[in-house]
Amino acid sequence: FAEDGSKLWLRYTPPEAIYDFSTVTMDETSPTLEKALKELNIAWQSFEGKDIQTSKTTDAGSLVIGTSKSKNITSVISSKDFDDLGNDGYIIRNINKGGKQSITIASNTDIGVLYGVFHFLRLIQTNQLSASINIVEKPKYDIRILNHWDNLDRTVERGYAGYSLWKWDELPNTLSPRYEAYARANASIGINATVLNNVNASPQILSKEYLHKVKALADIFRPYGLKVYLAVNFSSPKELGGLPNSDPLNKEVIKWWNDKAKEIYSIIPDFGGFLVKANSEGLPGPQDYGRTHADGANMLADALKPYNGIVMWRAFVYNPSNEDRAKQAYLEFMPLDGQFRDNVIIQIKNGPIDFQPREPFSPLFGAMQKTPEMVEFQITQEYLGFSNHLAYLAPLFKETLDSDTYANGKGSTIAKITDGTLRPHKLTAIAAVANIGEDTNWCGHHFAQSNWYAFGRLAWDHQLTSKQIADEWIKMTFSKDNGFVNPVKDIMLASREAVVDYMMPMGLHHIFAFGHHYGPEPWGDVPGGRPDWMPWYYHNADSVGLGFDRSITGSNAVSQYFSPLKEIYNDASRCPENLLLWFHYIPWSYKMKNGRIMWDELCYKYNSGVQQTRSFQQTWRQMQPYIDEQRFNDVKSKLEIQSQDAVWWKDACLLYFQTFSKRPIPSDIEPPV
Ligand code: GCW
């Protein structure tokens, strides 16, 4: 079958041992349960070349699936076992009834059954299904959501996998088969929500015409448990509705949103809600009328409330000013803590600046004590080499989720703050900007699929390790042979750190080429341009040193963190060296922990990034026997580009910074070409 990557991790290549589920027992029906059966059939077809049989009585088969309303299920699983499963959780249990073994997949809901089926199939494919299986799972977050930055003209902001999947001009009449394939892939990893359009939102998305297009997608997604949300433009009442303004306290504006919400829910009864980017990067918002983010968010929240809709209000705000960009979101949002409606959640990018290869976590996490907060990650690699570079992002996601904010004392990780463990909130959610497009392989780079996969898996369970996730993804996507799995896993696990090393090590950030953010441009300057969009704003290189002084004597961004972090970050000798130049302006001659001076260390880091990409190439060349030619060659060419780009980054950055440091590049690293 197709070796073009179109099947993602749902290839179902026959495993070593196949559990016999040729007959599946199910005594209920629903569109979602039909999808569960369909999935089992796809897998069985692929494993055995035959269709599965279905039966209503438990004697027939060795796989029983159903909800807590099914007689087959309640006869073997006690009702109290369902108490803790919530809506999406499930049980997968081997049950011995009258000497007959059967695996039962049970949940409170049909979508939970579908998730359980995907889990069961994952176990088979990764050779992990054991005879004594007894699994109880439920997701850590209620809402596990993708954010598409897709425009209505089908271009995708920061998209590197072709045009948008959504063919707006054909909708609602023509339905691409990829809509269902997309929903299925998401369901397979537990993603249950999606924002279809760019946060730089066109007001047009709320027109009647587009709402009917959205409805067509929602109808396809529904059986897979995937709920639709929309990004809205705060000026919609004015731009679309023809009102004189969009002031959130204007009665006409309030009525416009109330009517719009009513219209949306009459078309899409289970619509999820709005995602809003307001007063950010030139977009309109409540501040245009002297109102606050809370005024704006609450007005929308009130309109959605009768239908159980929610507002995800982004905290990605900054303006050219004398205040350090890294501090601005905190300064704007902290005074509003406690003022938001309970169906508002604040969506915060993982770092305080913008999806850099490495940032410390945003200090807003944990700081807003009375407001639900959610993380926004970026799966699409705007700052990590687009779809040209292999960068496995689970380690980046985990670095944020596992960070201790100390907000409620030691152990207040971002995961525990946002998943409701430490602060029970009505809403828990986690978002990521999608890397999906029209490309045959969905994500541009075969390995970029692993980042979509990893986000879904971590949104379900942030306790999984990057290694576990890589392991299962490789086995399902490429090969189960250890000769392939182990070396490729090593590449994946090292890849993000390699990108950090060859792009911006030691806490350097935002020295990207202006606008497109692909290559290096630490020298970049646009006369008259926004200073906070210029690389020198971030690196501050001069004859003495390099870095951004965010200590108490600098911008004092460190003060936004809880103790003991603020003291640690404030003290260059205690600050983690991988964030040193983020928090400190450091002399070229500064002694690092390993005894090297800062300049030399910088050279070694850039060089190490380059050498790692070379070793990825070497390893990959040995993988040829294990996989198909097409994907082998695709990845090989991409690794070549990555390695060339790494050299470009190293040479550009070192030669540029050398004009300030005036020091030699150590002789044992690869000399600039
Ligand atoms: O990272 C920046 C991107 C913009 C993006 C913005 C945001 C959607 O360069 O393209 O706009 O962040 O997250 O709003």
C-alpha cells in the first residue's frame, strides 16, 4: 500500500502476535460505535485480509465492546468501576467468564469506547497486549484542542505542509475524504477539539454562508468526538454586522454577539466556543474602546453561556514599549485575575516570547490564582526549521509541562496547575498550533507527524515519557524492528536539543530572519521597524558581551517568577546555563561551569548542533534496509537540508558575533566556510 505517509500512524502492519478479534460483540449502536467497529475492521483487514464479524451475544467473540448501558458490559464489569472514568475514560480488561477469555473494552460513553479501541489496537501493533490486561485510562485534560492557523483563502499562517485541508470554496457541498481521515487520526490519539481558522481571524467566518460550511465539517467530525471551535475577530460586529463599533459594553454589540451565538448553535448544536486573539499584533480588541481583556472575554462568554460554549482568550500580547516584551503578558493579565467568567480560560503560549526553540516557561502559569489557564504549544515548526528539519517536540512540550512554577509550593508543575490537580477549575484544556496541511503526508516531513501524535498523547497523559511516545509512534509508523526503532528513537530524542544548539544555544532567542523565521539573521535591522521585532533587541551583542539582562538590575523579568526561581534565575552563577543568555547579559570572557569562556562555549555549542545533524544523516543511511524506499529517500533529503542549514546557522551566527567578541574560533571546531 501507499508508502507516501498518508496513513500516518494508522498503518496496521501485521504484528508478531495477533489477538483474535475476528468476531466483535456489541449490543448497542451509535454513529461513534459504528466508527469503532469500522476501525477494528480496517485493522483486521490489514492483519488478516478478512472482515470482522459482529455479534450481539458474548458467547460468540473474544472482543466485547460497549458502554455502561450495554447488558454485555454490565454483566461483567461492576457499575462502580465506571464511577471514575468521566466521559472519555475506558477500561480494557481481560475477563474470564465460564472458562472463556475475552477482552472487554468499556466506557461510560461511546466516544470512550472508540478511544479504548484505538488503545487496544495500539497495544497490538506495538506488541504490548498481554493476557492479563487490565487498563483503566482517562485523559488529564477535558479539552485537547488543535489550533489551525488556516485562512479562508486556504493559505496557512506558518504552515509548511501545503494549503489548508479545508476547501472552503467547495464546502458544504463537496466533502473531501480527508475530512474524515483527519477526524479519525485525531480520535486515535484522543484529540477532541479543533479550531478551524486562524487566530488572525477574518470576520467572514461568522457569516451565515461560512457557518454552513463549518457545519458540514462538524457533522463529519462528530462521530469521532471532535468538536468544532472558531477563532473570532473582535471587530466582527462592526466589520460583519455593520455596527458603528465593537465596544464590548455597547448594548448593540452585546446583542449582536448574543444573536450570533444563537444562530451558530441553531446550525451547530454542539459548537465548542471561541478562540480570541485581541489587542495583539495589531488586531482589534476591547482596549480599542478603553475596556479590558476581561470586559471583552466576559461579553463573549455571556453570549455562549446558555449553550455551554466557552471562550479561550489568548494572553499573547505585547507592544513596542520600554517594557521588556517577555514581561508584558503578565503585566496585562495579572490585574485581571478573578475577573473572568467561569467559562473563560486564558490560553498562554508555553514561553513568554514566542515559541522559540528554548524559552523558560511563561511566568503567568500559576500566577493567576483564580483564573483557569491553559498551555498553547506550537506543533508547526515556525522557529524550528519548518517542515525541513527533523525536530521531535515531545521533549519541548514536556519541559514546559514538567516545569515547577512553585506557585503553590514545591511540585506545582505547569501540568498540575493546568490539569486541575492543584486548582480544581471547571475548565481544563491544552492547545497546540497544528502542522497539518494538504500535503499527501499531512505534515510536510514524515517525522513532523510525530509531533501531532506526541501532542495528542501528552494531552491525554502528560506523564508519558518522550521516549515511550517516540517508541510507539515509530513502531506504528515505520517498523517494529529494533534495528530501526532504537537508532531512530535516539535521533528523535536528540533532535530538539540539536536544533537549539545550531540555532540559538544557551538562552539566545529570536535571532531569526525577519518575517519568515527560517534562517539566521542576528544582524537584521529594518530602519524604522518595530524595535521589538529586531534581533538586536534580544541578543544585545557588543564588544563586552551578549544576552538580555532580565535580572533585578536589568528588565527585572525574573521578579515575575515565584521563589526560589526568581532568585535562581536572577543569579548568573545559579541560572541554568541553557537559559543563561535569556536572563543575563554575559561578558565574552565569563567562565562557564565546564571552565570554558562563554565565547568558546558558544562556538562549541553551535558546532555540536552541526555535528549532531551529521550523525543523524549517518544513522539514517543505515536504516535503508528496514523501510520503504520512498520514505527513506524523503527523509534522507530532508536531513541533508537540515545539516546544510545547521552549518549556515553556525557560520552566520559565529561570524556575526565574532565581529563583537573579536576572539578566535577554537581550532578544534569545524571552521566557517
Ligand atoms: O509567532 C507569531 C507568529 C504569527 C502568529 C502569532 C500568534 C498567528 O509569527 O504568525 O500569528 O505569533 O501566535 O498570534
